[in-house]
Amino acid sequence: MAKRSSFSCSCPAATVDPSQYVRGGEPHIDEVRVVGDFQSALGGTDWDHNAAPLLTKNPHPNGVLYSFKTPSDLPDGFYQYKGYA
């Protein structure tokens, strides 16, 4: 059964939750994208870094949460992917 898929990545931020770690501050990440062999199922080209889906940045109780949900169903199967900032 095909279904929409979700990707997420959390980044702790000491300014939001000081108990996360002793050193550090805000994560200095401009954007997070997910690239993989699922992109052709969404109408793109697999492993195309330039057209990889952009994860949306949202506040999280411990820092920042980046997330993306596919706009359409992915066919059943196994997919390989990597996130990069």
C-alpha cells in the first residue's frame, strides 16, 4: 500500500534548552534537504541535490525540528536517502 512519507531531523539548541549540552549555542543551519532514490517517484530525478526536497524549520522544546512530508504517496518498497545541510 503506497503512502506519504515523512522525514525529520532535530537539532538541540542550548539557548532554547540549556540542559542539552554545556558548550554551544544555536545551530547555524541555513537549510536541510533530503536527497535519495525516492525523488523519481515524486516526479524528479533520483539523487538530484539541487532539486532535493527542503525540510521546513519549526521550533521544538529542545531546539529546532526540520521536517518534510511527501506531497504524494510513494510506492511500496525500500528507499535510500541522506539528509544534508
